Amino acid sequence: MAGSELTNVKSPRVKAARRLTKRSFREQDRRFLAEGPQAVREALKLDGVVVELFATADAELRHAEIVAEARTQGIPVHLASGEVMAELSQTVTPQGLLAVCGLVHVPLEEGVPADARLVAVLAHVRDPGNAGTVLRAADAAGADSVLFTDASVDPYNGKCVRASAGSLFHLPVVTGAPVAHAVRALKERGMRVLAADGAGQKTLDDVDLSGPTAWIFGNEAWGLPDDVLALADDVVRVPIYGKAESLNLATAAAVCLYASARSQRVP
């Protein structure tokens, strides 16, 4: 790895990266941090997304193929001390690889293809870990896109990026759209919009999920507000067959998305 080791946590390069832990600076600089080998590996698959890479000496040895790919693409690779990586990392135990990336979201008009079959909409979702897990589940279920409405967490939040396990780089992500605008766009594309809510009169067993479907998922604690529920074609709950009081957001979202994916694939 070319260049001397970065050891000063107050150096301009380190400070420029560190500021991206705050949403206002991410929006201002139009950059964010992707931490860990999985996120960095997936980010490198998109042309021009990774701006620079920080790696400890140990991580360079353990993930030589990732560092080599970055260098092949002409991306600056900085050897960082453990102290510098700890300063940049947002985890208790840094994994030694951290990429500065350009924002990857797309406008609402581009984020929902005309032939979309499955879309996840996050409305009033505030927990970044849950949001990232929903994004990952949507990716795994073969969703066409994920929409983060204007009242939801920033998908570039470090915890959200980590929880997505690279899925942030796999499918179109829309940010900042008012939920009413998002629902209108989905319906214009012929999608049935379902709100997932524990208060729903219908369950997954009661609805036909074989057609193009968009799921709206709400806040972890209090679900979806009435004005959002009113926008949906139906309000649907996940049936509870055992004694559990409820499912958490990410689990319920995975169940709904996979129910749709299966229905759309079974002849």
C-alpha cells in the first residue's frame, strides 16, 4: 500500500471523513461512509461510487482482494492506524476497512420502474438498524426498489448502512419523498399499495399478493398514522398463530415481502 500510515486523528483527511458521521455533512458533501468488508466489496461493484478507502495494515492482509480491487480502479487507498480507524468507525470493534462513497439514491421518478412488481416503502421508520434490515430483506426478496419517505431515517446513517449488509448498493433506493407522493407514483404504475399494520382487519391469509404490490412499513413503536393508512388500498396484518404479542418491524416486513415474492412466483 503506497503512502505512509495515517496516525493523526486530527489530520484534514481524517476530519473530512469523520464529519460524514453527521447527516447534515453527508447531505452537504454528498458522501457517506460504508464500513466493513461486505459493504466495501459491494460498493466497489458500482462504478464511481467509492471515492477513497481507509484500511488498517491487518485489514489489508485479511482483505487483500478488496484493497487490490480499489487500487485497480484508481481509488486512493490510505493506510490507517488503529487509532485513526477507531476515530472513523461507528462500531465498538472496527473491522479495519472503511470507504468514503458518493450518494447512490435516485429520484422517485427513476426509482420505481414502470414494470415494478414489488416495492418496500418506509414511512416514519426511525430506527436505522430496522431500516437497514428491511432494505436487506427487500433485496433478498427480489424487490424492485425501496423508498425512504421524508419522515424516515437517513439510509446513509452508519448503522443503517451496516444493517443493509451491502444491499444499499444492489437496488434503487429513493430518499426524501413525501409518502403521499410516493403512493401516487406507485399507483400510477399500476401497483396495489398495502399498509402493514397490526390493526389491519385483513391478514396475509386474506389478500391476493400475486399482482404488483407495494408495502408500506411504519414506525417501530406506534405503527402508521391514520393519514398514511388512508392512502393504502388495504391495511394488512401478519397473523399471529402462537402466543407472541407481535413481531418487530424488520421481521414483519420480511414476512410480508416474502409472502408477496412467493405469490408472484408460484404459477
